[in-house]
Amino acid sequence: MTVALLHRFPLAWWAMHSWLADYNYRTTIHWWVFVLTGAGALLIALLTVSFQAIKAAWQTGEIASFGMNCEASNVRRQEERHNDL
């Protein structure tokens, strides 16, 4: 996503600069506007992916076994499979 943002920021700046040039009363577009927008987009993407990963881990039971050593986790899973049969 960072590569996409870096690729599109110059195009977005050029498009906005060209569009605003036609107005009598115009303002400049500062670089920090693009940085703030990119940071917001990255934050939203990070939160979305993190939420989905945590949700999937809860559904598969991976978070329930977090903190247990591998041997205890394997024993618990084998017991669950045996009880399901």
C-alpha cells in the first residue's frame, strides 16, 4: 500500500494543482496533506487487517491456546478431536 501511495501522490498533486489553477482565489496544496492522508489510509488498512486476523484466530481457537506451550496445546487439540468423534 505504501508503494501505491508513493506512486499516486505526485499524480494527485498534479491533478489538484491543475484543477485549482483555473480559479481566481486559490490555495496551495502542502505536502503534509498527502502525508496525513496516506497515514490515515495506512492506519485504516492496518486496523482492518488486524481485526480480521484476530477474528479468524478467535474462530479457530488459536488465541485460546496462546500462551500455552506447544505440547499442552497439542494435547488439548487431540482431546477436542477425540471428544468430537
